[in-house]
Amino acid sequence: MVLTQIYGSYRFGSSSHLSEQQMRRFIRLFKRSTPAVLSVLDGRSSVAFDQIVGIGSVVVKNYTRGGLIRNFVKRRYLNLGKTRGQMEYELLLKVKSLGINAPDPIAYAYHGRLFYLAWLVTREIVQPLSLARMSLEDEKHAQKAMKSAVDQISRLIDNDIYHVDLHPGNVVVDREDRVFLVDFDKGYVFRGKKEKLRKKYLARWERAVIKHRLPIMLSEMMSSGLRAN
């Protein structure tokens, strides 16, 4: 069950009660997110990091627009129901319930009514290294991580979940060698056949590998792994 709380002009959603101190701290973080990194090696989100009393290390994602529309409207979205942050928060809860490694969702928030700004708060993954960067620096280590990544992506497919932008930059490995799938923004439950979903995952993955000149091993292991499953 998700609780809804209001603090000033901000609305929060979380699975547990947030204190006023925690919400105030989040709002400060909302105002100082770093610029988005436009690189497949390190992801594309605009984020901020901090330690929150009673929660621990968190990451705040600031939702920003991509494509041509960002030249006119950079951060605001038309409110047609659930916000971007709420949808990703709920999908992360579902993904986590399936035993897939993904960021732990802490809360989502938004500001505004007809047009809104949105944020997502997750628990920080300790010292993450993207699979894309790892494949360029330590290919043998990346091969090991790929086995876990393929297993988790297969589980997404088995449960009809589509991560619309899954590429080697959105797979990260923490300091304990645990592999996580990140950035589920715009993801959704796929209503078509599983084979079509499998092809979508393969096409997006292979396109990123080719475009960014990553080791072909990443595509070969993904292709053989998903077909074997």
C-alpha cells in the first residue's frame, strides 16, 4: 500500500510514513539535481545524492524531457493521471517482488497540478559501475556480470515487463559484484507475445553496442542467453 502525504505544495507517495524532516530534505535535493549525463557509459538521468536520517544513502532522480520538445519544455509534464515518478516507483515495486535486482524505491514526489515537476527517490547503489564501462576496462569481469544480467532480463520477459531503454549503460555492478537493472522510466507491462518482447530487448541492446563501439561479446552473450531461455 502506498501512502500519500502533502508537504507545502509538494505531494509525496511512499510505502512508509515520511517525517517532515525527511520531506524537507528531499525538497532541498529536488532543487539541486545535477545535469543529466548524456552517455551510454554512465546513464542519462539528472540526479542528486544525500544521506537522509532514518533512511540512509539515497538518489533523487529529476525527470527531464528528451528529444526536440526539451528545447521548449524542459521539465514539466501534463498531468493526465499518474505522474512519471509514480509509474516508475510502482514498476520498481513489481520488479523487486519478482526477485530482480533494481534500485529500492523509497518515494516519489511531484509539484504542480495541471503541469507538474516530478522526482523519484531510491536507495543508493554503492559504487556502481556500468556494464558498458566495465566491458571496456575489464572484459572478463563484464562476461561474468553478463550472466546475471541475462538471467534478470529473462525474468522480465517471463513476466511481460518491458524496460524500454535497456542497454549496457543501464546495467550496473556494485562493489560486491551484484548486478542491477536501473532506469525503468516509461517501462510497462507488455501485452504482446513474449517472442516479440524478446526481440525488442535484443534490438535495443545490439543497437547500443554497435553505436557506442562496445565489445561484441555483450551482444553475443545477450543473444545466446535470451534464446536459450
